[in-house]
Amino acid sequence: MPAALLSAAQLALTAALVAWMLCNFTHRPGRWMRYPLFSRGTFVIVALTGTKDGRAEPVNPYVFLSPGTCLLPPPQLQTFIAHLIRTGRYDRIDGSGRVLSVKGEQPIEVRDSRVVL
């Protein structure tokens, strides 16, 4: 195969790959190179404080999840909080943070062990 033909084929393949990435990784206007897996996920970044017998301490929900779990949507956060309250580990859990999803960023609060969007 001639070298010029091979070079032209490589250039065309590279251009097609770049065009595919720009078109398929962009789901919202103004957002470039957004990977579809992460643009459809919903997760919470939250700072929680658990209170037990008048003593407050920080609560990290990711310590209790299985290794490799990085997505914690609000319904699972509520289940996690309910489990900690039901098992008697804490009397109440409060906190605040953000919910990140395809809809953008929204504030979230945990008041008296209830997740409030």
C-alpha cells in the first residue's frame, strides 16, 4: 500500500474519531466532552453530622458503602440515614450539600434525619 494512501487513511480515521467524540460526548449545549455515563448519573456531595446522646460527630456515608461505589443518589442517602438511625448508631443526622445530575447542581439538606431537596 502506498505511504500517501496510508497517511490519508490515518488522517481520515483520526478526523472521524474526533468528530464522533465531539458529537457523542456532548449532551447539553455549552458542555463539551461530557461522558454519557457520568451525565446520566445522580450523586450527592454532602457533609453530615450525626448526634448521639448530645455528642456530634461527622458522618461519612461512603465508609459504609461497598468498595468502588461512587454514586449515592438522594433516595439511597435517605435509606442510609434511616439505617443509621434505626440501628441506634445516631439519634439524629443533619447536614447540607449538593446534588449533581444531568439537570445540573441543586442544593440538598438533611434536617432531622430527612433528606430535603
